[in-house]
Amino acid sequence: MKRIKAIYPGSFDPPTNGHLDLIARGSKIFDELVVALLRNPEKDPLFSLADRRKMLEAMTADFDNVSVDTFDGLTVDYALRVEARVILRGIRAISDYEYELQMALMNRKLQPGLETVFMMPAEKYSYLSSRLVREVAQLGGSINCLVPEIVGQKLREKIDVAHKFGASPAPSEAEAKTKKQKRRPK
Ligand code: PNS
């Protein structure tokens, strides 16, 4: 029987319990699952790529068939490079569907041999997103039960630093670099 390798691509800024729930489900139905973290310098992430990778690796350490990797360029090209046949994506609510369908069909157009598989996280995570976690944490709300312990810890560290310096949370490596460049005299 053919072994099925899947990739689970995303920004994971930060990874949440919803992501972890999907990874757990994916690891049960695929022989191998690669959590593929997009290296996207155009986005302005809260966490550096290295931090996000560390958090994902810690969160998935107990799954034997799950690994973490980073990629840039097209997701379909990355999938081919690592010989995956499936792109796994999560759908929380109908509102996700339109964008996900568009992306899945574009990926199919680009690479007809790849299949996108949608899975639903547990209902209790259906309202959860990285964007809301960032916002709630930055504004002092509790993010307990929304993110794994390692992520909560990293978020608290960022926010403590921000409070200490009376500014927005400590910049990620990419942010800090851009800010430095902007300050450079002409
Ligand atoms: O976690 P996100 O931000 O919803 O993930 C989106 C992601 C990374 C899956 C998507 O932006 C993506 O695949 N980017 C890589 C570039 C690409 O392949 N673009 C065409 C998608 S149809």
C-alpha cells in the first residue's frame, strides 16, 4: 500500500491549540505529516521564523510521524520537492471556505496531482485564530487554553518586554531589521 505524506502549510504566528488539534488529526490519517512554515518576509510577523519553528517543534515533539520545516515560494512546489501528495488545511467555519476553496483550486490548477484535504478542528477551537490570540495577548487578555504552554510563555515574554520599554511588543527579527533600515540616513 502507498504511504501518504501530507504537508500542513501556514504562517503559524503564533501556533494555536486549533493548529495542534489539526496536527493531531492529520497525524492519525497520514503516514507522514510535515508542518510547513512559510518564510514570508513581506508579512510582518509577531514572532520570528526561528521562534515559530521552535514552538512548533516543541508542540509536536510527541508525534512520531510529524516534522516541522520551512519553505518559501509556491506551496505546490514545496509539496513536490518533499514528495507529498496532500496539502492539509483546516476549515473552522463557512467563512473560511471561500478563501480555502479558491486556494485549493488554484493549487490544483498549478499541480493537478496534489490533493487538498480539509479537516475541521474541534468545535471548541472554531473561533480561534492566530490574529485574535495576538490581539488578546497584546491587550492583556487571558490566552490560557487557547495556545500550548510554550506559546503562552513566549507571548508573555514578548508582552513583558513591551511593557518594560513602554512600546508595542518586542519586534521580530524581520521587523527589527526593517526598522533599522528605515532609520538609516539618506
Ligand atoms: O496560515 P495561513 O497564513 O492561512 O497560510 C496561508 C498559506 C501559507 C498556506 C498560503 O499563503 C500559501 O500557500 N502561500 C505560499 C505561496 C503560494 O503557494 N501561493 C499560492 C496559493 S494558491
